[in-house]
Amino acid sequence: MKKTLLLAAAMMALSPAAHAETLMDVYKHLHANPELSSMETETAAYLATRMGNLGFDVTENFGGTGVVSVMENGPGKTIMIRADMDGLPVKENTGLSFASTVVKKDRFGDEWPVMHACGHDIHMTTFLGTAQEMVANKDLWSGTLVMILQPAEEISHGAKDMIKEGLFTKFPRPDYNLALHANSAMPAGQVGITTGYALANVDSVDITVKGVGGHGAYPQTTKDPIVLAAQIVLALQTIVSREVAAQDSAVVTVGSIHGGTKHNIIGEEVKLQLTVRSYSDETRDKLLASIKRISENMGRVAGLPDEKLPVVEIKDEYTPAAYNNPELSAKAMDIMAEVIGSDNVIASDPVMGGEDFGRYGRTDPKIPGMIYWLGAADPAEVKAAKKAGKSMPSLHSPFFKPNAAAAIPIGVDTMTATAVSLFNE
């Protein structure tokens, strides 16, 4: 605790403007040059060079475009800090002087405008700033620091690919995993910590509803897949309301429905796309099983033979729930309160968003982990929006414009203090 207080005092002595100035150059570069999931080659190389210059032992192209940086600083615990690198296929509309105008190909060869609409540029800049502080304050901690730059978070592959390639066997296995995520509604200057489940299991499910097509004037000669699809959509709503315990949390959303070609034609099939969210694995299993049961049996009710029953496909895009170790979360709240004041450390509610950071805590033996929210919105804009009864632009919005200059130093200070304190337990 004494070393944490010394570090807090050292960081408070720094000028926030000076602290953010160099990092803002990094942030602006990253913001203006986003890359899509699994394609983060230039981003990874840019940051790997900087980590190497700080004295880390750097391994590139790990788990795809991932970067693993290790610094041994005497005996002690091993702590992993993670940042994600990928941008989104979103055309930026913030009006910033350094706004992204990038158009790049994704891993399938399709071209998209690209934007850091989820704040990963803030994550990476904070990551680098934390590395700089940890190096500058090596006399305040002892142990092994593992810092990873993860690709493909937005498509739920990055953590899985890095673990599969041997993240926890080829490099020192952490005692703690740490990460942060920008929060578009929380004012810069604050952080939020959730105890227990922080983010949800996320599954993408495709349902192909088959039928027997024909003339729209003679529906009695057909098996209409559009009517059946509509019945399935409505029946799926009973899963959360009637099959999941009221004190549990779950979401089943049909986000896309496509079928048919013309007014007077009953088609052969309809495609549904669902997002399914939960916290516990037991609830996740129940949701997925219920979707399959309802879809198939609604087909039977419609009189379809077995070969024509709806086909339910769970996509390979599963993001496991992120669970914040309660003991670690409580420690972090106390540590961060020392650095930025207890009024600025918020006990946050869990959300139904997804984040594959949770996967790092699922390997056996389990590694305690915590991901916390970093306020990124301009405080004056948050205040004005509340007064007007409006919402701030959300993550993934083309209008998401964080106050990075105010948020990044808070991210660096809170992450650094947490890591130093954990090293010195």
C-alpha cells in the first residue's frame, strides 16, 4: 500500500497536459489509421517498436497479428495487461481534424471505411502510457509484467487465437489479468468497476426457415416460410419471459429477417439472424437449446416433414462472459480511489455487451481477472445531454468522439497504480 501511495504521489506530480501530450500524438496516429479485425499489421508493428524501445522482450505475429511484450523485474507475481487493436467497418462522422478517412479490405477481401468506433485507440494509447510508467517506476515493483496487444476482439477470435497458440504456456502465466474499456456515456475523469459478471456471453445464431413455395393467390398449396418465420420470431420471445428465472438476465434478439422476392410469390425459405446474450453458462445453454426446440417444433406444427424443418446454426463467433473476480475488483476500487478520489470510482452495473477478455480467465487453473470502464465522454457534453434528456453517441457510432486528452491520463494512472499494488501484495 505504501508503494501505491508513493506511485500515486509521483503521478500526481506530473502535469496532466504534459503527460497526455506525447500520448496524444500516439492516439491521433492510431485514430487516423485504424485497421479491421485480423488485419492489424501496421498497428501491431507501430506499437511493438515502441514496446521494444522501452526494454520489453517483444514477440510479434502471435495468434495472428498479436504482440506479446514481457518485462522481468525481479522475483514476484506475474501480471498481464491487455489492449485490443481492431477498428470497425464504420464511416467516421465526428468532424475531428484527425478523423479516419481510411478505406481498407477486410479478411475476406471486401472494402470498408474503417473507424476506431469502440475506443480501441484509447485502449492502446493507455496501454503504451502504462508501459512507460511501469518502466519509469521499476523501483516500486518487483515481478514479471506481460503486456499483450490483442487482434480481432470485434469478431471474438483474438483471445481464443492467442490462447490456442500458447499464450499461457510459451510466456509466464499470469496471477492476474487486467484490462480496461472506454465508456462512451461516462465522463472522462471517472472509472467504473463491476463486481462479478461485467459483460455477457454473446452468441450469433442463424435460422433457415424452409417452406414450399408457390403462387400468392393459392396459399393452400404451399407451406409459407414467411408466416412460419413470423411465428418463430414471436415464439422466441417467450424464452426470456417464461423459461429464464426472473432474477437472471438474458436477451434473445432477432436482428435480421430476409425472405421472399415478389408480392405474389410465396418463397422457399426465410433467413433469420439472432444475437443471444446471457451471463452464466447454464443460462446460455438453456437459451440455445430452447431456440432449437422452438424453431424445429414450430416447423412441425406447420406440417413440414423432417427434411424441411428449420435449421438452427450457432455461428463460430461466441464471446464468453467477462467475470470480474470480486476480491480483485474490491482491491482495484480501493487502489484507484487513492489515485483519482473515491467520488470518481463508480460501482458499475453489468451490461449485455460482449468482450472476449473474459476468455483469458477461463483456462484451468482459473486466472483472476478484471476489466473496468474508463470514462471517455466530455464531461460538459455529458452534462448538456442529461439536461436535454438526450443520450451520448454510443460505442460503435460514427459520431463517437471521446475526450481522449482527459481520459487517457486517468487510464494510465489507474492501471499503473493497480498493477504496482498487485505486484506488492
